[in-house]
Amino acid sequence: RFCLSFMLASFPTMAAGEEISAALQESWGDFWLFRFFINAAGYASIVVPGFLLIQYFKRRNYLETGRGICFPVIKSCVFGSEVKSLHQEDGSLPPRAEPIESSTARQVFKLVFCAAGLQASYLTWGVLQERVMTRTYGATETDPGEKFKDSQFLVFMNRILAFTVAGLYCALTKQPRHGAPMYKYSFASLSNILSSWCQYEALKYVSFPTQVLAKASKVIPVMMMGKLVSRKSYEYWEYLTAALISVGVSMFLLSSAPNRHMSTVTTFSGIVLLAGYIIFDSFTSNWQDALFTYKMSPVQMMFGVNVFSCLFTVGSLLEQGALLESVRFMARHSEFMAHAVLLSVCSACGQLFIFYTINQFGAAVFTIIMTLRQAFAILLSCLIYGHTVTVMGGLGVAVVFMALFLRVYARSRMKKRSKKLPPGDTPIQKV
């Protein structure tokens, strides 16, 4: 009788314990650092076996001893042709195609087309990105609605469409013979996935204008990564503009709007996520620069990176059971499905516009267009979502964009000066 009464009394306690455990699990699931490590564990479950296989084939000297149906695939993935291009002026991009007997009106039309395509693609992408990550779906008078929380699913959708577009482009157009081992794309892919995930997650903690300025300040870590990864050297004006950018971003971040009520923990989480985005993205660009020493086109790079991006993200989503959950969310909210698809289309089209613009007009014109796009994105976000910017914050934004335009101007002047230098003269010292 005593045991029976004890068991009956313990049932409410056990039920309460289960509720507390479920609540704790849900709160941990909403914590960005926990999700980061879960995603990283999913990527590791693919990276570690792949690394062991690569080491196995290299130790077995498979390139000389291997035979059979799988030999071409293993050779392409693990060894490649190992033939590098030594005649590229810029490590990151192929030589720009000069127009042949092209009229001024035709060139102006091409420039307007490129600028309009880049602005439309990335401004729409920015507005949709903020809508998906910061607003609810299915809200009614009685129901507050629900937010979409899984940033990795959005990364997967972006990459699967970019992979499809790049694959079709490579299949329909003539491309250089591919020589890089396929596994080398996985490094840039992994850092690209993590940078995109941090970018989406950061919008839960910081405003979109803050994120845009953080992207502008990635010049500094890119230079640091260039020193470490590619052993690059930089001129003094590059350090000066980087310092001006950091000052402008600091002015914006330290400015406080009257209606800002963000807690210290939330602000710190947003800053950490933005720092993660900048660091991972800096590594991606420098690793891609190193890969371009192999003879390949930018679209081949886009295809190779997105192959591994799709593999990593879909593997991690399936392991967590998050893929079906995200699909169910999409089925419940048709508006989210439209936003997610349009987000992916804008991302893929934007990458193609990037390649075409640089090929036709060079990196300087492209940088000016994208700098203007960042300014328009901040203005558009403030108009649509009601963000406020103080006077000090506005001055910080002005300093950042002034430094970016100064950087473009100085770079174009240095290129013209280096072309005019006689063979015996030495260029300006780099540090």
C-alpha cells in the first residue's frame, strides 16, 4: 500500500520533470552556439571519412597502381591533373575580355544591364533575407504566427540552385580543361557554408544595416587572411582605407538609437556571429584565390564549391531530421516557400551577374556598383523595416563608403601607374 501511494505521488513529479526536460531541450535548440556545434558535427561526419579515404589512396599510390571503373572518378577527386596556370595576372579572375569594335552606346547598355542586374538581384535578396529571418509567418488576430529558425535549410536551398545553374552553364558552354583535385573545393565550401549560416543567424540579433557595414569591414580580415594563407603583400593606402573602414563601423556600432532595447547578451551574440561570418568569408575568398592558380573559369569554381556545399548541408539536415521539418514548415506557409525560392534565385542570378560584370568591365567597376548596392540596401532596409540611424551612426556609414570609394580610386590609379612604369623601374614598396 505504501509503494502504491508513493508511485501515485511520483507521477506528477515525473511528468513535471519531463516537461522541464523538454523545455530545456527546446531552449538549447534555440541557442545559436548549440546549433553551430550540431551543424559542425554533421559536416565532420562527412569530412573525416573523406579525409581518411584521401590519405588511404595517396599512401597506396593509387594514381600509378589503380585500375578499374572507379579509377577516373578517384583520380579526379583525389589527384586531379595537378597542372597549374602560371600566366594569370590576377590570381582570382581570368583576364577581362576587351570589347572589339564595340560602340559606346552598346557598352553603356551593357553597363546599365550589369548594374541593374546586380542591384535588382542583391537588393531583393537582402530584403527577403531580413523578412525570412526576422518576421513571422501565418500570423492572425488570434495566432501570433511562427518564425522560421533553421538557417541551414536556407543555405541548402541557395546552394542547390547555384549548383544547378553552374552545372547547366558548364554543360552548355565551352570551359577550360579542369585540373584541380575535387576535394580541394571542400575547404572553400565548408567555410562558405559556415559564413552564410552566420550571416543568416546574425539577423536574429542585429539589424540589417549593421550586418551590411560588417560586410564592408571584412576588408581587414581579408587582408590578414591574405597574409597568412596566400603570403600577399599590401600597399600603405590599403592599410589606411582599412583603418578608416574600421573607424566608421565602430562609430555606427557605438551609436545608440532611442528605441534600441537590445540586451547585452543579444548584442554580444550578434557581434560574435558577424565576426564568424567575416572570418569564414575571408578564408573562402583567399582559398579560392589559391585554387585559381589551376586553370579554371569562375563558373567551374562556382560548380565545384556548390557540389560540396550541397553534400554537406543535405547530410547535416538529414542527420538532424531538420530537412523534413523545414519542408513541413514550407508546406504550412506558402508565403515562406515563395520567399525561399526567390531568395535562392536572386543568389544564383547575382553570382552570374558578378562573373559577367567583371569579365566585361573589370573589378573596379564591379566594386563601385556593389558599394552603391550596400548603401541602397541600408536605405531600403530602413524604409521597409523601420530601422533608425543616429547622426553619429550616419557619419560612420559615410566614413565607411568614403573609404571604399577611396580604395577603388587608389587601386585603379596604381594599376594605371604600374602599366606606365618602364621595365627597369620598381613599383611602390609593399608591406
